[in-house]
Amino acid sequence: MTNESLQEIVCCMGQPVAGNPSQFMMERAFAAAGLDWRYLTLEVSPEDLPAAVAGMKAMGFRGGNFTIPHKVAVIPHLKRLSEAAELMGAVNCIYFEEDGFVGENTDGKGFVSALQEVVDPEGKKIVLLGAGGAARAIAVELGLNKVASIDVVNRDPGRGRDLANLLSEKVSIESKWIPWNGSHELPEDADIVINATSIGLCDSSEMVPVEVESFRDSMIVADVIFNPPKTRFLLAAEEAGCQTIDGLGMLVNQGVIGFKIWTDVDPDPTVMREALEEYLQI
């Protein structure tokens, strides 16, 4: 068997990854584009991550996606980072180049693409809940899109301050860390509120600890969670009259970017969105 007849392989690694629809979406997109590629969903524990990345290289994987809890931990195992990924300090997409993998971040770009379908973020005041990998990616991309300010709401003062300082110093955006103690009250003048935590993932009963009474119908409220797409957080915002953005748009848009990086082919985003909706039965 020659190399030309082997299927190209990419993957998603995380823990937990049960319920992650990326494989279903990507394989539909590969088929629609006439590509004989495969996308694997792999449950990998933090202690096994170094061996897993080495295995990807040994088995000739073309690249992959990384989700919770690997977006920051994967960085030492890569050959280099893109400028955006280096600034964010988080990676969700890698691709093979010569003798190693390059880290990229499509999370923030995917989120901003979904947001721009609703509103131009330039000049808007942002409340960002969380300061992990996805939050950093989103915050940096919003900063590059010239938002007015970003309040980073996070329990861990180290992570919260680090992200606020990064935005102030490297992206030149007004930003401050706000301690997340108990249920957070949103400021009245917030334009866009984003849940960038994993609260609500695969658990429709779990609620982000915010004061529901502090939602205003002038706010656009977004959630990075895609399963379920209608989280309790978004439902509460809708009840308050807010326009909402679910995690599906972000997932489709970052998937489009990753697909292009790996294959050098433009996928059909409609096929990808329909695949997600079918998978999630919505």
C-alpha cells in the first residue's frame, strides 16, 4: 500500500469528550468536499497528553483539535505557535509542518465571526465570565476587533489578573479583573456578556452563577457551550429579553477555519451547521 492510498487523519482530544459533535460535523464536511479523510474523537487524560501528541506524530496525523483541559497544556509539546496562539497562550487547533506540529487558535476567530453576524463588536463594553483557554482566545480576538473594554470575571485571581494585564499591555484594550464571588451582578452598561466557562456543558440543569435580575434587554448574551445549545444561562437571558448567541455558531466557524488549515480546501458551512443540528437533535 502506498502513502497516496492512506486516509488522512485528524482528531479531537479532550476529557470529557463524550457528546462532542466535531467528528460528526467534520466527516460530513469531508464527504461534501470529496475528501477521503477521517476525524477521530479521543478521550485523553492530562497525564497521557504528551504520549498522545507523540502518537499523533508517529502515526502521521495531519492535525487535530484540543479541548478542555488541554488547550494550554499542549503548548510545550508543539514545534511552534502562530502569532495569535502565542498571544493567547492557548491552542485549540494544530497542524503538521515538516518535523512537528504548529499550534493555532481558531476559538476566538470563530466566536467573533458568530458575533459579527449579530453586531459589530467595535466600541462595545464586554463582560467575560471565565479566564481559561477559550476566554483568553475570545478576549484577544475581541481586543483585536477594537472593543471598548473587557471586564474579566473569574474566581482565580492569578488567571483573572493575567488575562486583564495581557489585554491592557499587549492588545491595548481597557481591562480589569473582577473577583467572581457567589452570584455575579452584571453592570447595567454592559453591551455583550459572554459565558466562556465550561459550566453547563452536557448538563442542561447547570446554571452560570450570575444574578438573573441583572440581565438587561439591551445586552447581547453569548455562551460558548454547544451541547446543549440552549443552556440555562441563555434561556434566562432570553426570558429577560436579551438577544442570544449559542455555541453552535462559534463551533461551525472555528471548524471552517480548522478544515481550511488542514486541507487547504474551503468547506461548506451550511453542511457543517446542519450536521451539528442533526447530531444534537435540534
